[in-house]
Amino acid sequence: MIAVLLLGLGTLLGAVLAALAVRALVPAAGGAGGAGWWRSRPHGPGTEPVGEALARVEDQLRRMEADRQSATGGMAQQLRALQESQELIRGETARLGRALREPSARGRWGELQLRRVVEMAGMLAQCDFVEQPLLAGLDGPLRPDMVVRLPGGRSLVVDSKVPLRGWLEALEAADDVTRRACLVDHARQLRTHVGALSAKEYWAALSGSPEMVVAFVPADGLLAAALETDPSLLDYAVSRRVMLATPMTLIAMLRAVSYGWQQEALVNDARAVADLGRDLYRRLGTLSEHLSGLGRNLDRAVAAFNQTVGSLESRVMVTARRLGDMGGPGLAPPVPAPVVSVTRAVLAAPGADDGPVWAAAGGTDLLADEAG
């Protein structure tokens, strides 16, 4: 039984494989697949299972083909979108390159980069730096891109204009020879810019300003490309009192300036505390003098009170007692006791060289006696 069943399955599998082979060899008519061709041919009884299996295979193949076409279409659409994005980026990059070749656009871009750098360093506009102030130079008015305020009432000029044409042309160069020539031109342009910046002598227009100017280079690659072809550029700039600063270098410089401001604030606070201490010391001296005067007045009041009590006892109460002895009305009034306490003296009032010293001058403290 099992052998017969296996034989039937083998026969069915062979028929399916034969049908697939026939489908691959025989073209479809009217858009129909192998199943249509099978159904168009005469066949004997008992071959219906083979036709049904062939139809199912045909349907599965048709679905796979539809899925493949859908996936291929989606991929092609994504590739077209990617190509359009690349074209858009290429166009925007080209427009940006053309814009940066214009002096006005290049200067504005440098100013924006400079402002971002000083804000990253924690500085505030109109407090720590001023943008494009008008200065009176030796050869006429000057307008630097930024003036950074330094501790001690000093100022430092920062210029953000830098040539970019040679560097941009080097990025677009098609071969190494052209790129090298463009980089040499870029270094020459930067050297010329350093000389022109030094000739303006911004420090002469600012009192107390250090005799140098900072040339801000908006990108590290700009300075690295120039130094690659002209290693002496940095020495030339220093000799011309121009400090070439990239964003990271300028941030470190401005952080040092901010630290200087903090130290100056601490010194000012310490100076204010010292002034307040001197004022307090002088006022304590004045108060000590007032206390000494008040003690003397209290001593005089005590002496006058004791004098009055003595006069009452020796002059008035004697007559009152005699009147009582003669049968006068009532008894003699009591005599108040004299005050024997004295005030505490201020031995030394605070002056310019010593501190306040209070000590007892003898006797008992009046307030202590009253408290007792």
C-alpha cells in the first residue's frame, strides 16, 4: 500500500516538473501562463490533479512577479528622489560657492561666524563686545567688525574678513596640479589681507589697546590650507601684529578674557570690602568718642545727684527732725541714699593704628548693679 502511494506521489511530482519545463519552453497565448496551455491541450482521465497543481504554481509565480515589479518600482522611485536631492545639494553648493566669492556675502558670513563664536565663549553683546563701532583712525574713520572689551578699560579689535576665492577654487579643482596652484593663490591672498589689516593700525584708535589685531579665520581648513603652502605666513602675521585665530583659538582667547573679567570683579569686590571696613572703623571711633562723652555726662549727673542728697540731709532734714521733736505733724521723710557707682570709661577710642579697647576705670558698673 505504501509502495503504491509513494509511486503515485512520484508520478505526480514528475508531472509537475514536466509541466514547469513545458511552461518555460512553450510561450503563453493571450497573456495566459502554463496552466492555460495545459488546459488548451487534450489530456486523458486522471490528469486533473496535475492541472490543478500547475494552476496553483502559476498563481504563485504571478504573485511573485507582481511583488517583484512593485519592489522594483519603489526602488526606482527612491533612486530618482535620491538623484533629485543630490542635484539640489549640488546646485545649492554651487550657489553658496558663488555667493562666498562676493565680498559682501563673504563678509556677512564671517561676521555671523564671529558672533556665534563669541556667544559660545559666554560673552554678551554691548557688555563684553561691540559690533562695528565707528573709530577715528589716523587716516580717517575706521569700522572694525568687533571690539572686545578687556579688563582694565582696554579693548581688542577682531576682524572677520578673510579671502575665500582661492580656497573655494581648490575645492573644485579637477586635478592635483590645479588644486596646488589654487592653494598657493589662497595663501598669497591671505598674506595680502594680513598686510592690509596691519596697515589700518586699529590699536592707535583705541586708548589702552594692545598693539595687535585679531584676524578671525572662520574655518580651520582655511588656515591649514594656507599654512600648507606658505609655512612662513604665521611668522609674517605675528611680525605685522596680526594674530590669526580659528574658531577654537578665538574661543580659548575669549575664555581667558572672561577669566580676567572674573578676577577683576573679585579684586573690585575685595577693594569695596576694604573701603567699607575702613569706613566702619572710623565710625566705630566716632561712636566711642560719643560713648566717652556720655559716660562723663553720667558721672557729672551722679555727682550732682549726690550733692543734692548731701544738701538734703545736712540742710533740710535737720530742720525737719527738729520740727518733729517739737511736736510737729508726721514723721520726717526718708532721705534717699547717694549713688556710689560710676560709669565704665572708654580707655582708648579706635584710631588709624589701633583697635577699640574698653576697660573698667574702677568702681562697679551701674548697669550691673541695677541688674543685680
